Amino acid sequence: MFEAITNSLEGVFSKLRGKGRLTEANIKDGLHEVRLALLEADVNYKVVKDFIQHATERAVGEEVIKSIAPGQQVIKIVHDELIKLMGESDTSIPFKDGEPMLIMLVGLQGSGKTTTAGKLAKTILSKGRKPLLVAADVQRPAAIEQLKVLGQQLNVPVYFETNSQPVKICKNAVKHARENANDVVILDTAGRLHIDDELMLELKEIKEKLQPEQIYFVCDSMTGQDAVNSAKEFNTQLGFDGAILTKLDGDTRGGAALSIRAVTGKPIKFVGIGEKLDRLEEFHPDRMASRILGMGDVVSLVERAQQAIDLEEAQKLSRKIQDDSLSLDDFLMQLQQIKKMGPIKEVLGMIPGMGNKMDGLNVDEKQLLRVEAIIRSMTIQERSVPDIINGSRRQRIANGSGTTIQDVNQLLKQFKSMKKLMKHFKGNEKSLKKMKQLSNSLPFGKGMMR
């Protein structure tokens, strides 16, 4: 995510940090390079111009030039200005009690509205609400079927009608929601390949007749300035309350994320960071600014860990490490919890200092599956006491997991090394060198990153 702009800015800031003393001239030179990095990231030209002007006014002040670490001060200024650019965090959804609350999704065809409707329904489910998905897109032949499949996966009802008009479908859906105690109605409206009068008239009619509490503009972040221009046009003609950026995990530039708030004045509410239905995140400008500058995102990392890792199981695991009774079953459980946190490369990118080191890193997610298959091919006794696994057992495990004896040997060796190092930590917890050795001994360490 945002690898290109992160690497560009890291290069700029490395030069600034390398100077013993900053002057007004080299600060301006550095910010000129920041300007080029933002433009290369497809950030709106006017947005870049204003951004650099504000940053320059702060950076060339006497306080920065005479500070002990002026390079760090400039980085902080850019960080603060990025947060201002993306606006204050606004992820609230104004739920109602007694009456169904309406959320209307709008955007161009191909932006990911229908999938986002499913993701939003899952998010709303997690808040204890009862959403209803509404198939109001009668233009795209597969839209209704796609929404029905998503509804089945989530166990969320989907309202649809055949040979009907969008306004009528939406009205009947609200009535259906009242009768079935659904307190949130998500309207998946039709998109077009481009903005046209017919599309806007249809959306305006739905807005006028149903008065939705929230209208979210859904856009593909990878289209950069095209997404920003579409957002501006939709906001001018229709008006919306917030934006949802899709495919942010594949966006190496970040132009849309950095421009939409400044151009439309409307906040980014959520971002889609993967295809799965649980891959919709609240948008927090401060966290995003830290990611862009390669500072990581510890808060989001902790939130993911809290969702994925069972506290009681973690405490049990800690006791087993202390007792030196860790089994391959425990190891398998930990791998499954790590997988729940998302793609490994994405999780690593949230660790402070890792952002600028992720470029070119090839993370083999399939290695986790191979490790899981090997452990599942073992008997209960073998998982508890790996030392009993002799040559014939290794051959059987390899055959059962579709791997090789070398793969089985490597896992057993890594597990044994890990236990040995963990035992060592009980007497020497401050050994950073040993910690690095431990990370390399894991199957998602050296064997997974090339």
C-alpha cells in the first residue's frame, strides 16, 4: 500500500536527516522533492500546491532551523500536514432506533459497490445491527445474483425484484425492513461506465423519494485522479456524506486517498483492503499518514491482533512457553491466528520502520499452508512429542501433506530451534540478537521471505 510514495518520501527525508544543519534553502529544496513525490503519486495538482505552501510556511520558521533535530522537525511537519489534508477521522454511522436507517451506495460501474455493500453489511452486523441488502442495480445483469451470494455468505437478507424500477424497489425494501425488524437498509444502486444525466436523474430520484441518512461514494482508489474527478462530480450533482475507497491494498501511489477530502470536503469513511468480506477498515488519517511516511501503524496492528488473537489462549500459550511444553498443535493455532490478521506483508508493513523495507519483499503466503498441511498430517502423539517422528513417519507425513521429506525436516528443525530459543529467553529476555534468530527460525520468517 502506497509503496511508491513511501519510498520517494523516505529518500527525501534521508537527505534531510543527513545534514548536520538545515537552512531555509535546503528545506525548500527538500519540500520541492516532496512536491514531486506527491505529483508522481497522482495527487491533485492544486492539493499539492496548497500542501507545499502550508508545509513551507511552517518549515522555514526559526523554530525548525534552530532546533536540535531539524530533519525530524520537517518530517513531523509533513506528517501533520498529511493529516490535515485527509481531514479529521469520521467513521461514525448515525444509526437510528425504531426506524430503519438508510445507507445509499453510489459510484461508477466497476468501482466495487456491490462487494462494498456486502463488506459494509458485515461491519454493521459486528455492531449488533440487523442490516438488509437491497439490489437496486437493475442495469448490470449479474448485480442481483452477486448480492444474493454475498447475502448468503453473511446470512444477511437480500431484497430484490425483477422487472421493476429502482425507486419502487427501494421503497418496497424499506417497507420490508420495517416488517422484518431490519434496522439498517443498504441500497446498492446502479453505476455507469461514465457520469451521465440518466445515471444522476435515477440517483437523485432515489435520494428525493427515500431521504437516505447517509450517501457513500464508492470509488476505485487505483484510478487516482479519475476517482477524484468522479468524486467531485458526484458531490456537485448529487451530494454525498462520505467516500469509501476500494482496492487500497493494490494502490501503490495514494493519489485518491490524499486528494478526495481536499477536493470534495467530504471525509473518507472506510477503505477496502482485500477481496474478503472482512477486509473493510475504518479510515483514520493519522494512521494513514504514518503508513505513508513509513512509520507503521501500531494502533491498527493492535486492533487486528485483538480481533484475531484469543486472550485466554494467548495466556495458555505463555504458560506453556514458560513450562517448555509447547506442542505443534499450539504452533498451528498461532499460525491460524496470524492468518486472521491479514496478509503477512500487510501486517509487517504496520510495524514502525518496516514501511520503506517492504518494497521488493516477496512473501510466500503458501508457506503457511504447507506448514499447516504438514502438522495436520501428524498424529496427536506426533504433534505433542515431535521427537518420536522417525524416518518412516516423516515419509508418511510428507505423503499425507503433499510435501517432501525435506519440508517436514525443515519444519521440525525450525520448531526445535524455536523452543530452544524460547527456553533461553527465560534467562536472558534482553537478548535482541536471539530475538532476531527466533524470527528467522519461524516458518513465516526466513523460509517465507525471500
